[in-house]
Amino acid sequence: MRRATAALCLVLGLWLCPQARATYDPLGGGTTKLSLDPSFAAFLKKDGIKLSASAGAKRKSGAYLLPVSGGNLDPTLGKGEIETDGTLVFQSQRKRVPLREIRIQTKAAPLIAKVGGSQLKAAQGARLSFERVGFDSELRATHLKLTQKLVTRLNKKLRPRVPFKAGQELGTVFSKAEPRLVTIEDRGKATLAFDPAFTAKLDQRFVSLNPVFPAEHQGATFSLPIALGGALSPEGTEGTLRTAGAIEMLQLGGAQLFWQEQWPELGLKLDSAEADLEPTPAFPGKLGRVGIFALSGGSFTTDPKARTLSLGGTQLTLSPEGASELNRAFGQGEAPPFGAGELVGSFSATAPGQ
């Protein structure tokens, strides 16, 4: 009996305790820098072997620079992988060994490269450090040492006078990675302020605007909680901000239209929502996610220190689909009162990045 009770408590404890959640931001820019250890640079020179950069990589002031092309990092945990463009080439008088598709991982063997036809661990035994700088992440791996797999390839191909050795110190890698998208946390609220001309048109048709929890309103200004699942670019050019709650449009003695969980999509310049037109069977019921508003104007600003991204005064105008929904719900028996491009209101939010 005691064992059963203890087991039950353990299960309940695991269920009730919050679990650590890793959320990785896709990377879109930055630079990785490889600095050779002086002893390794001297070894290459004495052996008549050169290390050169090509295909987008560059050699500058004795170091090798590779542009960050992709990968994913969780800046809260300091975990992930950084992908780079460019090739580093070990070359003797007759043979060459290129290292392509170079990646940096937050692991004990952080340097990965494609050598020949296979990916292999190129360096290991590093001391790793990770730091957040605004929206960017900085990863440093020092005391990198050559792996046996890379040494075998180098010695077999280049046939140096003095062979490479496993554990030979290569140098230091430093990556500054910029996120393509910043994961948005579920804190704060967005604001939708309806235009007086739009609300007046609804009033003429005896349609009331109402919030559905957790949305709230004060007059014609509605607040929508920011929800998990959103991600925005620091430039404001792409990404989706997800909100919770719903706005109900209820006509006296008529239709009931819900716009649930509005998601402004910056790249598409569109605000979509889960639409539900009731009652059925007179109306179709759930319509799925529909682009209801077009986005235009306003401002987009960031605060890297606070890690926030803000939209201010973005105009919302009816999309063709949004106008069609309103006309189907509240425009029976007359010429369509709502038209695409009609101003509905403005949208603002300050979104906290993870």
C-alpha cells in the first residue's frame, strides 16, 4: 500500500511540476571566426601546408571568417547549432582536403564539417561559453583539439612530413549569431482599437461588439492577450504574433460572428482569425482560419536590451474574405454594406521575446 501511494505521489508530482521548455530561434545572419592557435599555425608553415578560405569564407588578419547561414539556438539555455557558408581548405603541394558545411554545436565536440563525402567531428575538447547580447547570441569555443577522424583524413591525403596528431590544438571559434525570428513569450497584451465609422455601421445594423475571455474591452478598444506560438523577425519583415481570446459581433435577433485568436502575419501583411458564423444551420458555423484584415502603415520598433518587439498603430482594413463574412452575417436584403479596403481600426502590441 505504501509503495502504491509513493508511486502515485511521484506520478502526480511529475504531472504537476512545470517542465523545462526548449524553444529554438532560427538563425539568419552573423559571423563565425576561427582563430588558429599560434603553435598550430607554426606547425602548418613548417610542414608546407596552407589553410585557405573559399566559397564565401574569408581570411582576415590571420583568422578565418565564415558567414552564418542558418541553424537554431535557444538563447535562454545556450543550446543549439550554428550553420555556416564557406569552405576551409588544407592544401599541400599536391593534395588538398576541403572542409565544407561547417557547423558549430553547443557540445563537447563543437566543430563539425563535411570532409570528403561524410560529416565528421573535426575538433573536440573545447571550453564553451555562451552569452546573450540583445537579440543576438555569442558562442565561444576555446582550446579546440583535432579529432582522430580528421587527423586520419589529413594524414592520408596530404602525407605531411610531420603527421598531424589527435589532440593537437587547433585554436578558438567565436560565433556571433543573429536570429531570423525571435520566439515570443505569452506575456503582455495587444490592442485593437475599432474605428468610429466602422462601429457606427455596426450600430446601424443593431450589431454589438463584445469580448470573449480572455479578451477584454473598454469602449471600442479591445485588449487581446499575447499567446505562445508567435515569432517575429527583429526587422519586422516576417513572423506571426499570436493572440488569445475572441471578438463577438452579435446582431439583435440575427447572426453571431466570432473572430477568434487573431494572428497578424507580418510577411503576408495579413491578420487572420478562426471564424465562426452562427447559428447553424442558417449559417455555416466554423469556417476555419480566414485572413480578415490587411495590415498597413504603423511603426515597428525593437528594444534589444529589454528584448521586446513593438507594433504601433498598424492599420487594419477589411480583406475580401473579411468583408464577405460581414456581408453574409449582417448584410442580407441590401447591397453589400462592407467592402474590401474599408478601415476597421488599428492594432498595437509590445511583444516580449524569450
